[in-house]
Amino acid sequence: MPATTTLKLLDGLKARIAVVAEQTGKPPHAFMVEALQMQTELAEWRRQFVNEALLAREEVDQYGLVYDADEVFSYLRARLEGKPARCPGPTKL
């Protein structure tokens, strides 16, 4: 069941929301709920991305294995062009 909350908006922001909501064919309430949902998802994705990056850094610190970006890009370019290519392997730092 939806919970009720109150937002205190500056007059200028409230007016801008009303204009944009009308342009998108939504009532201001629906526009704000959608905006809050989108920002929440973005924050969650960003947090997940950072967590995965930190884990990857720990893995590199632990094992010292990395891929050379130039080799990876050359491999991908060749594959996209339909040319045979040797898959790059990890190298030790």
C-alpha cells in the first residue's frame, strides 16, 4: 500500500515541475513519483557499479592479473571486422 509523504518544494521548482509534467501529459504527482523512482534506481546502479569496481581492484591487488587495453581493443576491432583474432590473455603486473 502506498505511503503518504510531504515534500516542501521551492515555488520556482514547483512551477517548473508543473510545466514539464503538463508537457509530458502527466499530473505533477505522477511526474515526481517517476523522477524519484528514476533517481533511486540510478543511485542503486551507481552503488553497485562502485562495489563491483572495488571488488575488481581487490582482485587485481590479490592476483596481479590484468588485460592490456590496446590488445583487447585490437581483438574486438578485428572480430567486428570479421577477421580472425587471437583472444588476449591476462598479464601479471
